[in-house]
Amino acid sequence: MNILAEIQNLINEFNKTNEENLEIDSVRSKFNKRYKLQQLEKLGKWQKINKNDRTIMDKLKKRLDADEVTSAYQLENYNVYYYNSNKDAPKYRTAIMVIFGLRQYHKDPPPQHIVSKIISILKNISSIDICKDLPIKPNLQQLQQHFYLKRYFDKRIKAYTDTYYINETDVLMLDKICIYNKAFKNGLDGILFRIEGTFSIPNIKYLALPLYEFKQITNLAKVSND
């Protein structure tokens, strides 16, 4: 069993015990290309991403320091990427694997067998995004009583969006939270908002506590706006 399967089992157990429905949406893993890249290249064709591709690069900037990235590669047409980093310059051996969209409604997620092979090769997970989807608009007023919410301003359309960030959670391992209009983003019918927490994974044995804290935060968002 690889580490992602272990984490999934922990989340499943948490969901069962707490009557929750939390899901993993993204996985990140830092690795040394000197030892891992040759094995990863056997999984398929990795295509270099054009830095002018705003769809991918904007996703990246939300998760990594923009000046950290030197280049990016995508595995075929999957939401699977690795980014070369300059954190260890001048050696440039460090890269970050990012697997997006494991929990989607509008298209298929990356194939499970590909995800499992990648994690088996890398043997570690740096952080994960865990999400909870709500069929209602979150109660932002309740959240603002406990946290500072930063509303995202889209420079391209010069307007504020339905996306909010909690960058200071005061919860160990829960680095930040993003709240956004999932239905609007993916062209879905009806009302669907997503609350997504980024969890660092120094040790999966300690994941239960930040999961519980995340549940308390999502409970605040579910309070009726009436």
C-alpha cells in the first residue's frame, strides 16, 4: 500500500466516524529528478508547458512561489504535472509533482492506476488538497467572525470573484483554505460551492486533528444565512 492509499484510508475512516464526505482533490510531492525522473518517463509522454498558458500557470501560482518555477511538464493530456524548481540552484535537481482534479464532476479525473504508479515511484506526499462540496452558498459572515477572508480579484476581468482565501488558519498542518463557486468554474447546473483545505503532510499519523478542525470550519460555512 502506498502513502496515498494510507491517507485515503484515514480520510475514509474519518468520514465514517464523523458522518462526513471529505475527498482528496489534489496531491503534491517534492522529488529528486536524479533518482526518480527516469522511472516517471516510462509512464508516458511528458510535454513541456508553454509559460504563456495562463490556465496552468495560474493554478501553479496558487500553490507555489511563481519565481520558484523554471519549467513545467504535463503527462499526456492528464491533470498531472511536474515543475522544475530553482530551490536547490545551481544543481536544479528538485521538482514538484502536482496531480489535480481527483474530485471532479465535469470530466474524468486522472486514471487511478497512473496516480498510484506515480506515488509508488515518488514514495512521498508533501501536501494534499481535501475538499468538501456544498449545494448552498457558504455563510461568509460566520467565517469572517473567526478568520480573515481575502477575496480574489481577477485582474483579467478587473472584478472581484466568488473565490475567497483563508491564508491564516491557526491550525497545524492546515496551511490555507480556498472557498469558490465550483458550479460557475466548471459550467455546472445548480448551486455548488467548494471548500478546499491544503494540508501539509509531515506525518500522516497526525492528520486526524487538522481534519477535525477543517470539519469545524466547514460546519461554520453550512450555517443558514437566514
